Amino acid sequence: MTPGAAIEVEGLTKSFAGRVVVDRLSLAVPSGRIMGFLGPNGSGKTTTLRMLCGLLTPDSGRGTCLGLDILTEAQRIKRQVGYMTQRFSLYEDLSIVENLDFIGRVFGLAERRRKVSQALDRLGLTARRRQLAGELSGGWKQRLALAACILHEPRLLLLDEPTAGVDPKARRDFWAQIHGLAADGMTVLVSTHYMDEAERCHLIAYIAYGRLLAKGPVAQVIAEAGLSTFTITAAADKVAELADRLTGLPGVDLVAPFGSALHVGGGDREQLLASLAPYRDNPALVWREDSATLEDAFIHLMGKSSDNFSNGPVS
Amino acid sequence: MISGGRLMAMIIKEFVQVRRDRLTFSMMVGIPLMQLVLFGFAINSDPKHLPTAVVDADHGPFGRALVAAMQASAYFAVTGEVDSEAEADRLLVEDRVQFVVNIPPDFSRRVARGERPALLVEADATDPAAMSGALGTLSLLAETALDHDLGGPLASLKASPPPFELRLHRRYNQEASTQFNIVPGLMGVVLTMTMVIMTSLAVTRERERGTMENLLVMPLRPIEVMLGKIVPYVVMGYVQVAVILAAARLVFGVPIVGSVWLLSLGSALFIAANLAVGFTFSTVAKNQLQAMQMSFFYFLPSILLSGFMFPFRGMPRWAQLLGEALPLTHYLRVVRGIMLKGDGVADIAVEAAAMAAILVVVSVIAMLRYRETLD
Ligand SMILES: Nc1ncnc2c1ncn2[C@@H]1O[C@H](COP(=O)(O)OP(=O)(O)OP(=O)(O)O)[C@@H](O)[C@H]1O
Ligand SMILES: [Mg+2]
């Protein structure tokens, strides 16, 4: 085990009905770090998180969570891990406080009452503690679920899209809280589709079609994608036309309109420049070379991997 | 206005959904099939071959002729001759025979003398409906059984009144009240229905609502989940028992001959067995509809084969074997035994052991089926 790794897995593989969903995934998350787990829909993020906390048994591979074997010591892992499910999974027909009390009792928390009322205070839900969880709005449900999974003060948090549907202010509070917890030594693996959230993580891991394609600090992942990008500003009504013309040219891997600007880029700089050359002298267009964003890097990675996948098994 | 297109859209969607739910689909075929088999082959409201013991103190020709005639009528299966009334009595208490025929000493001689001696038939009348056919035949037999033997000088005795007097003594449930039989049985039926349905929904509901995922990541052991889900319903089951017992006593006037405590103990076993059955269903069913269907699938034979609605002794061997595997069959014997016959611990031990065995087997299956993961 790498010293100080909270999660360390090797070759994790899982298939459903003969279709490989997570493919020989190896991952290490250092203690006290926040790792963002990114990837397109259906890429296997939820499945991976479930294997880590013992909800699913891997077909092959091995690994440890908090130094405990994920295959044989799931029961002990469960005590020290907080897992927030993608779909709301608390009891909708129990009140907020009843849900928290239930969890507190299952974990046998000392000073349960105090911890529950602290959690309610932090959430700002003390006044509505008797409201049924099912009656909460989507964002509030997410916030309750987060409070529920850190109630037992776990050492490792596995969060599956914890901020989906949460407003910007609450998301900021949420991330401030996550960073606070990490500073106290908690390790966090959090899946998300938001780029701004990914950039708040110490490390990111990018998975597509079950394969881990990139991992490391944000800057490193962007750099390794090796993208050259340009922003072209044009008259608003010309952008769509230009986008159509550029799409599919050799070397042009991504074309994305942003209002009256067009963002284009590619992995092969020479080819990209050659394809763009005919347009560079157009006086109606303003060219500016800029640095690739994380989103560019992901879209580029995704485009590459779907090519690999199309000759693999189909669903 | 009904739009054909919109209606079709709805119909097609429903068909696709029904077809996807394999279990529902097979239940829709399976339940009528089961009913056909049970009603067509297993159930017999006019049971024959009822076990009968004979105490023959006479050893004369007329006694033997009578026994032969009873045997020939197919309603009675003479399981053996016993020497003493005490032994016959034991057979009756232990539920091994339904009838005891007492042929008094000098029976043959007194018949021949035209004295019209009495012949005592003792019957276990806990379930009056089960023996009405047999009793009808018996009185008919009294008139004709000896005709063949009453030849020559005795021919005059053939004419009515019959050559001997048939005395029927109903043991238990002397009033021959069907309510006395049905009301205690109802307790078992109600418990079966509610207990199995409640727990069969228990795990299924967690799965259907998605709360299972959260439950499984918590450090709960399967046995804790199972017991936690069962215990509240044990309490509810006891409330039901209390309500039905009170109603039985106060509304229907059913006597409670035996010990209420013993009845509570037997009920605890029965409730636990049913809850375990329901829990097992809930580990199999994918959604709550399937769980309900499985409960119904279980409920049907429980009512039909347990001896609640139709006499157990009237069923063919295979149906009786099936019935023995159902907790209700044993519970009915316990409840009726305690309430109507005043059975004690020793009398219900075998039935209680059977319920305990079912409980253990079903619980083991449930534990094996319960998944600690989402695979
Ligand atoms: N229980 C299951 N049975 C069959 N297939 C499954 C099951 N769970 C997941 N899958 C399949 O596994 C693949 C990965 O699913 P997973 O939920 O891990 O993706 P994800 O990365 O979490 O996606 P999203 O971003 O949409 O949440 C999908 O193709 C999905 O259809
Ligand atoms: Mg997911």
C-alpha cells in the first residue's frame, strides 16, 4: 500500500449481463485529498463508487479502502465510509430528524442527540426538522443526504453527484464544507459533471466507457491533453455558419459556440493550423489563441474514447 | 373525445410493461392453474375413509357384520380393533381417529333376542361439516347392515325399527356448531394473510424506493434487518389474536377450554413462521406488486389445503403432504385443539415442533437469499 493512500484499487472490473461497465480500473486517492471523479453518463462512476463501499462485488481486481480489503472487509469499511447515493435514498416517509436519528442509532453514535441537532443547525433545518423528507425540494434533499452521510464522522466520503440540482450559493457552501472536512483529514472521492467543481478538487480522475483515461491535478490533465485552442469572435449571425464549416475539418477536434464567439481546438497543432488557415485572413473574424480549459480536455478525451468503444460490445 | 392514437399509445405501453414483468405474467397463468388443481383434485367436501377404531367387547357375528358394512361404505376406514375404551379414547384425543365404535358385550345375542341393544359411536365433532356424510351413512347402515345376517327365524327383525339403537356421542363441540370450528380457524387465516403480506412488502419496498442502497452501506447485518422488520409485526399479530379471541368469546360464544397462555405461545410460533415466509418472498420479489402476488399464491393453498375450509382428511395423500408443509395446517390443529378440546402442552407438541421446523427452514432460505450487495 502506498503510504497515505485512503483508496487504492487495482484492476477493478465489473460487468452487467456480459457488458463490461468498469474495465481494469486502477486508482489511488491520497489521504486527506479531494478527488473529483468525472466522466460522461453511463461511464461507470456510480458502479465504481459502489464497488469501493462494498455495495457491488467486483468481478476481478483487488484493492483497499482505508487499509481494509474491499473484497473481504466490506463490513468494517462501511463503518468508516460515508456514501451519498446519486438517487435520494433516505426515507421519504420519515421526517428529517427521524431519518438522522435512524442513521445515528445504526452507527451507535455516542451523543446522538447532540450530533443530530448539530447537523440540523448546520443545514439550517432545525425549524423544519419534523417535515417529511419526501416533501423537501430537490436541492434540500441533496443537502439532507450529505448531512446524513457525514453524521457518523467517516474517514472517507464517497459522494455521487452530491450537488446535482443544488443552487450556486448552496454549492459554494457545500464545497467550503468539503474543504473544511478534508483539512481535518477526511478523504473525499466525489463524482460530478460540473467543471467548476472539478477545478475545486486537488486531483481529478476521468473515466469514459469504464476506462480511466486521465488522472492527476487539473493543470496536469489539461496539459496532457495537448490541445491548441482558439477563440474566434464573429458577428452573432455568422457564428453558426462558421461552426458548420469548421466542424469535421482534419485536425479540428472541438468546435463550440459561446454566444458571438466560437471556441475551436485540436490535438494536432500542425493539422489544426492548416485547416484554419483559409479563414485566418477573413477581416470579419477576430482570432485569439487561448489556453485549453478542463472542459476542452474532457470533450477531447471523450471523442477519442468513443472511437475505441464503437468496435467494442454494444448495448 | 377519445382519440384512437392516444388510446393505442396507452394500450401499447401497458402491454409492454406487463410483458416485462415476468413474474406477474406467470402468476396470471399460474393462479388459475393452481385453483383448478386444488378445487378439481384436492378438495373434497364429503371426505371418505375416516379413520375409525372399533372396541369389540362382543366378538359376535353381528358386531363383525356391522364393522364390515361400515368398511364397505367407504366412509369409514377401520384402522384397527382396540381392546379397551381407554385406549380408544386416547386415539380420539390424539387425533388419530375420528370415530370410535363401541360394540357392547352380548351385542349379537341381544340383537338376536330382539332387544334392540344400544351401540355407542363416539365422534370427534370439532369439524361438524367433515363428518356429516359419514353420520348419514351410519344411520342408514344401522337399518340395513344386518339384513343379510338376519335370515330364517330372525327375518322378522329386518323390518323397521332397526335391530339396534345407534347412539351418537359427539366429543368436543357438542352443539356441532360450525362457528365453533370456523372462528378459531379464522384467526390462523387472518394472521396468514396480514403477516405474510406485511413482511413480503418490507424489503421489496426498500428496493423499490431506492432506500435499500442506503440501508446496505450501513453496518447492519442481514439478521438485524430481518429481525428489525419482523418484530413490529409480531406485536401487530398479537393485537389481531387478542381481537379475534375477544370476538370469538363475546360475539360468537366460542368456548376456550384450554389455556390462553398456551394459545399465545403457539400463536407466537405461527406468527414468526408466517413473517419468515413473507420475508423470504420479499427477498425474491422485484417490486411490491410481485410481492403481493406471491403472498396470494401462498394464501390460496393455505386456505384450501390446511383444513380450514375443507376437511383435511378428505384430501388425497399428495394434497395432505402439501398441507403438512403449511404452517396454517398445524396452527389450526393447535388452536382448535386448545380452544375446543382443551389440549395441553403434550397434545400440541408435535404440531408446535412442525411449525418450528418450518420457521427454521424458511428463515435459512431467507438468510441465504438476502443479498448484502446490489449485485
Ligand atoms: N444494475 C445494473 N444492471 C445492469 N446494468 C447496469 C446496472 N447498473 C449500471 N449499469 C450499467 O453500467 C453502466 C455504468 O453505469 P453507472 O451508473 O456506473 O454510470 P455513471 O458513470 O454513474 O453515469 P451517470 O453520470 O449517468 O450517473 C451503464 O451503462 C449502466 O447502464
Ligand atoms: Mg452515476
